Amino acid sequence: MIRIVNRADGSLFRNSLILSFLSWCGLLLSGLVTDVYASRDYSLKAPLAERSLLLAGCAIDDMIVAVGERGHILISHDNGSSWHQADVPTQATLTGVFFHDKERGWAVGHDAIILRTRNGGETWERVYYRPQEETPLLDVLFVDAQKGFAVGAYGLFLATDDGGDAWESRSIGNDDFHLNAVVRSGNGSLFIAAESGMIYRSDDGGETWVELESPYRGSFFGALPLAGDSVLILGLRGHLLRSDDKGENWEPVETGTEAMLTGGVFSDEGTIVVGGLEGTLLISSDGGRSFTHEPQPDRKGIGSVVQAKDGAIIVIGECGVKRIEIQALLPD
């Protein structure tokens, strides 16, 4: 059975080249169609996998990991200059990845799949899988080696206290809003960016959550912790909100674009880089209070931005993976 839900503020990340993969992360057709590749056992090794649709990434020490369509997981140990493909027991589209350290990591995606690695991403095991529910997971976060959370469409919220061996479904709100991203702020608070302008915060390690007042009712697709109590929330039509008091108050930040914003990185040098659709890159050198718009010439959508250990910015999205020297993004 194919079930498609169309919500008014959704939009497609993909073009018509690969119709089987209808969206990224919270793009609202994502995973609502059962992934036709999910029944196959392992992701196929592809010589051009680093140019395929990749949706999320993370960096830990000198390692970078990117995940995306057809179960592709790519790993770099040289700051994004070269990549190799891991052995992955699914061909479902993967939408989120998190590493606690260089050995232990988790990835999530379509068909409510959760994968775990204990050897630096070289091989993965499937620890959760519910294709019959037709509900994608969109992001994953661990606060330590044992306690973690996975969030997804229709309010899906899963928690584990044993490193991912077992997962418990919980409710964090009264509605079935898509939960698109979960992050941990500099002071330890957790934030969830969600559909329809919803923002949630937890101050007790994810045990309880409160709904925060938001000045924008369109969907949010990413969140970026800054220092201390400060956080950025990224949304539709170029909407970017900043809070310096754990989300009690929000200030809109001008972005100069109406493209959907998806993810970003707070670099070691203090520069903030935010990515989005249409090749959007926003650059801030003043702590996220103002941004310059530096769209990429290829106009390909960006799903995630991470920083390599040598300082370079790694852009992950429709282009696959692309390395950019951070100096090239800064104003002259």
C-alpha cells in the first residue's frame, strides 16, 4: 500500500531524476512512501556514491560520516578529500547520523530503521526496523554512550537507555507534528525543531519536554546550538530564529533568501555556516546575529554542513559531498 500525505508547507528536495526518493528529512513526502529498496539486505557499493544524494552528516575528531539514499554511508579519514563506502544492511534512505565517539555511532532513516556501528562506521547492524508503520525517522542524538533519541514523522519519538539495544516509543506532545531535528545545546538542554512552527525543549535529559512559543508557524527543519543558552532554529522560506535564553524568547534574523534552511555548523573559528535548498549558504562572523548569502553556483540543495578537523567546510546534499575551504566563504 502506498500512502502519501501532502501538507501545505512541504516542498521537495529532489528533482524528477529519482522518483523513488521523494524527499529529505522533514520534507513532508519523506518516507511516507515505503522505500522500494528497503527489502534488499545490503546497500550496493557504488563507485560514484560520493556524488549521490546524501542527506546528513557528522564529524568526530578527524572522521567525517555522510548518509543518504539507498543506504549509502560514506566515511572520510582525510578531512573530506576522499571517501569510502561502508557495509550497510539496508537500502532504505538514511536521513540522520550521530557519533558519540570514533567507534560508536547510529544512523536512522526510512521505514523507521535504526542502524548502529561499533567499529567506526565500517560495518553496521540493524537494531530497529518498522517498515509496516510507513513512518520515517529523521534525526538521531545520543547524550552519552547509552542514552539516545530518534525522532521522525507524525510525532514519532524513540528513546533508548542501553546504547540502542532496545527502543521505547514515547509521546512528547499532544499532536502528530513531524519532528525534524534534535540537538543538544551548549548548556545541556535539548531542542527539537518540528513542523508547523513547533519547537520543543528538555532540561532533564529528554525525560520531559515543553512547547516553546514561536513567532513563525511554518515548519522548522534544523537547529544549531551556539555557546551557552544560545541556539538557532532553521525553517521554511529562509526563516531563521535566534534565542539567547534557551528558547524563552526568539528574534528573527534576516537571511536574504526564501530558500528552505536545513542545517549548519558553528565552526571552531566562530564562523557560522548555514545551508539550505537552491545551493544556499549563509555565513555569519558575528555569532549568528547577521548573515551574508553566498549561494553555490550549482544551485544544488544542501542537507547538512559539518566542519573537518583541518577547518574546511563539508557540504552534504544533492551534490553528494563537497569540500570548501572556509576562507573562500568569508567576505574579502
